[in-house]
Amino acid sequence: MRCYWVTDDPIYIQYHDHEWGRPVVDDVKLLEFLILEGQQAGLNWLTILKKRESMRAAYAAFDPYALAAYSESDVASLLVNPGIIRNRRKVAATLQNAKAYIKLIQGGESFSEYLWHFVGGETRVNAWSGPKEVPVMTDQSKQMSRDLKKRGFSFVGPTICYAFMQAVGMVWDHTTDCDCYEQFSKLGRRKDED
């Protein structure tokens, strides 16, 4: 048994079973997930998963310093790259988010600590029995969205932020009928136990 949103696609199954909801604390990995969630806006997450390796290649493994140095010529190349989401606003947001990330880091903050503070530094474990119970946003995702926007990030609305929080284990939203639900006790509640 898996969460209601998983299809029979092997990529989706792998993502659900081994990645979704597992706490992530690496700064660059968190930036990657935030960018990918923004890329997903209006699309299916499976589309993003299928393009993830191509996006990693096109976006310099989401290295923020490399992304911040992309030129107009690089942007033009991205917009004709079939391996990524070729939406001008999403490409621009990716580069802008890298610059906002650098500014935050240069201010002396860890991206991980900054993001995890929205959930008190600990995974919030939910016990949803079905899809109708799972929210699309929470007060915490609204706060995260507002603060990220204030710091210059884009494509970070409250729904995108909540999907991000689910993906990186800030919230544990495997439904109670999912075989993964009980695994959380083995993973630990603290972000720094990853």
C-alpha cells in the first residue's frame, strides 16, 4: 500500500518509497527541492521527476554560485533545452532563487536552519487517513512563503512551500494506510538525525 497519489510508474514508486518525506538538511539539496517544487507549478510532479536529471545537468547540479553567474546566453540555451521546463518565468525564478540563497547565506544563516525553523527544527508527524484530509497549505507554509518572498525568492507560494515541506520531511504526510507511514519512527523526528 502506498499513498493515494502514487501511480504505477517506477520513478514515482522509487521517489515515494525512498525519498518523499525523508528529512533533508543539506543546504544545496534543499535549494534543489525548492526550485523543483517551483518548476512543478501547474504541472504533474511525475513530469518533474522524469526531467530531474536533465535539470540537474542544465542547472549545474543546482550549485547556487554557478547559477547566479548564468548569462543571457545561458538563459537562451536553457529556453531551448527539451530536458527542462522551458518556461521563461521558471528559468528566471531558478536563477533569482540562487541569488536569494547566496544573499541569505552571506548574511550568516544556514539555509537548512532557516527553513527548518518554520517547523521548530523537527518533523511534524501527521496522521491523515485519506487524501481529503491532507492540506494543500498550512500556517507554517504561509509564513515560509511570505518570508521567502521578502528575501527575494520567487515561485514560492504557500502551496508550493507546503509541497516542499512534505518532500523534504518537514512534515510527514504519508497517509496512515501507506506502508511507509510506520517507517517514520525508524527515521527519527529531528532534522539533524538525517
